[in-house]
Amino acid sequence: MASVQDQLEIKFRLIDGSDIGPKTFPPATSVATLKESVLAQWPKEKENGPRTMKDVKLISAGKILENNKTLGECQSPLCSIPGGVTTMHVIVQPPLEKGRISKII
């Protein structure tokens, strides 16, 4: 079991500037698990929320995080500041509908 010092404290910044969290995660947590956490904690009163994990993009230190990576693999030097909170930006991007794709092209 990871000690409290090994945990990473993360808050998720939504497009309107509000936050989900902060919440602590071990470095072995996958990005997919983080997305599931965002989905579970998404404020019900917000419109146009994500419906599935595929609708969510997480950005940390200017990089879009891949689902199969762990927090430890994505960790930037700024995340290693003791007692610091890492802010990840959340982008909701629902997949385009097939009929809508043809209208765009």
C-alpha cells in the first residue's frame, strides 16, 4: 500500500473555471481511472457533461494524457513538489455523430 507521501493530490479544472477535487491518487493510477473519477464526480447541474470516458480529455502540463498511462508515467517535475496540488484540465469532447460528419466535410 502506498504511503500518504507517495500519493498525488489532483484537482480537475472544468472549462467554466470550477474544480472537481482535489482528491488523492497513487502514482499507479491509470489515466482511464482518473477519467472514471471525473465522470462519477461531474456536477449534475452542469449542462453538456460527458456521457462516457471517451468524451473526456485530460490535459496536464500541456499534454493530452493517454488512457493506458499511469500518473507516475505522466508526472511532470511540478507534480513532485511536496504538499502541492496538480491541476489537470478537463475537456469534454463528445464524438461527432456520423450524419454530422458528412455535413462538416
